[in-house]
Amino acid sequence: MKLFLGFIKKEFYHILRDRRSLFILFGMPIVQILLFGFAITNEINNVNIAILDHSKDVTTKKIIDNISASKYFSINAFIQQENDIESVFKKGQTKAVISFEKDFNQHLIKNGQATVQIITDATDPNTANTISNYVNAIIQSQVKELNKGIDKGYQIIPQTRMVYNPELKSVFMFVPGIMTVILMLVSAMMTSISITREKELGTMEVILVSPLKPLQVIAGKVVPYIALSVINATVIILLSLFVFKMPIQGSLILLAFETVLFIVTALALGILISTIAATQQTAMMISLMGLMLPVIILSGFIFPISSMPLVLQIISNIIPAKWFIIILKAIMLKGVGFSFIWKETLILLGMTVFFIALSIKKYKIRLE
């Protein structure tokens, strides 16, 4: 028994000395519970909306003030005409437009009712429905206030219009997200084991003594996987078109360019992981465990980023998948051109250059 207790004591010492084991035991559960607790929510907070007020009277001003005072919404634009609605949505920052009819207050007094239109970006149907319900609740609260002490009550009739996905098909949200997750994880995972495989097989020495420069080695590792990932992406898009009836409103050429750019970004990240990791097992663990949760939770694939705490919103900016999902939805569902997604494209390009540069630096260190 004493020998057995001594053996258990030895195992405790081994675990406590192993930082990776301690991180898996205590760090991962803490990170996961914080991510799931703060990020996974069906509520909305600080969602950007625009106002189109044709009336500009005391009642519409009161409703707008109530919406602005709510923690759920942030008014980021006041537009002047119907034609501005589409351009506001295409910029990607605004999730809904609240439109008040002309002579709103007069209609309310004379006819006992007036109309307000809630126009939502339904590329994310769950968020669109939630926005509509929250705005409706604020409007009905205003109606109750107006009807205090009045026998014949006023009515404000909300009319909801969903744009880009009027039938609220959830597949319109899941296809861009699933495509992003698959390309990100598969591409990063494939390249993350490429250099570590050379180390484990003992063929790294051959590459080290070859006249190839680090950039050439990295490019040589990435190029074959680009071709394979492009085939993967093509299959996903074809399935989306013919099986799930996912529309592509924008340019196919632009979609192809952005997809290749994202693939290169993911592959470059995988190469960076492979230069850091010592074994294939470590590389696989980093590429799977280290990327899967952030890609699914912090990319805006399922849960709206605007509803997350500020810290997670900031962290989400370094997730390449976030920017690619924005690009995919903009091209496939909104039919936008490059002028609307140039910022996201530059961010992905910058990330690619950063990952490749850091990989070269890490590779050089291993050459010395």
C-alpha cells in the first residue's frame, strides 16, 4: 500500500510539473465556460439600426428616443429616402431599418392608427426575428403610454419585411458558416502537419541542406494544398447551389477570388502552426482544439458578435473566419461588388502576409 501511495504521489508530481497537462486540466474548462457563457446567447445587444423618418413629428421622435435608450439597439444612421435602404444594408454594418410613414402623428390622431415598417437583414434569420420582436415590444410599450386614460385606444401597426432571405431559410445562414469552418479547419490542419511530418520522418535534414530558401519551402508546402482546397470549395459551392438552393447574387469571379484568398490565409496559418509544433500530434491538437471553438463561436457564424462582451468582440477581429463569413454573405446573398468588401479583403490579405512572414522567421530560427 505504501508503494502504491508513493506511485500516486509521483504521478501528481509529473502532472504538476507538466504545464501542458495543467492547461488542459484547468485552463481549457475555464476558457470554454467563459466562451460559452458569454458568447452563446439568443439575445441581442447594441445591434446597429438605421432610421427612416418621413414624418419627423413628436410621436416618431418619442419612439426613436425609446429605441435609442434601449440597450438592445444602437442607431448608427438616419437615412432620408427609400433608395438609401439597400446601400445601408450592403455596407454590412446595419441589421435593420425602422421606417415611419409620412404624417405619422396625424394618421394616429385622425384614424386612430399609424404604420411603422421594420425592415431587417435576414441573412441571419434568427437575429432578424429577434430584432423584429424587440422593436415591436418597444413600439407596443409606446402605444400603452399613449393610451393611458383614453377610452378609444390608438394603434401603431408594425409591418415586418425581411430582405435577402424573405422565407427565413436557415440554410442561408449555415452554408456560408459551414463552408468557412470546413475550409479553415481542413486547410489549417493539412498544412499544420506538413513540416512536423518532415521532422518526425527525419527528412527535415534533407530540406535544411537543400538550396531552397525558407519562402520557397513554405510556398512549396502551400501550393499543392491550395489546389486541393479549391476543389473542396468548389464541391461545397456546387452542393449549396444544387442541393440547398443557395443563391449567388454577386460575381462568381469575385467569389472565387475571395475564396482562394481565404484558403491561402488558412494554409498560411497552418504552416505557422507546423513551424511552432514539434510533433504532428501537437500540430493537430493546436489546429483542431485551438481553432475550432474560436471559428465556430467568435466568427459570427451562429451567434451575433455585437451581442458579445466588448473583450470578445475585440478578440473576434483576429479570427480570419469572421471576415470571410461577412464576405460570403455579402457576395452570395446581397450581391455586392468589391467596393463594399474591400476592407475585409485587405484584412484577410494582411493576415496572410503576417502568417507567412512569421512562418519564415520561425523557420529561419530552426535553420540556425
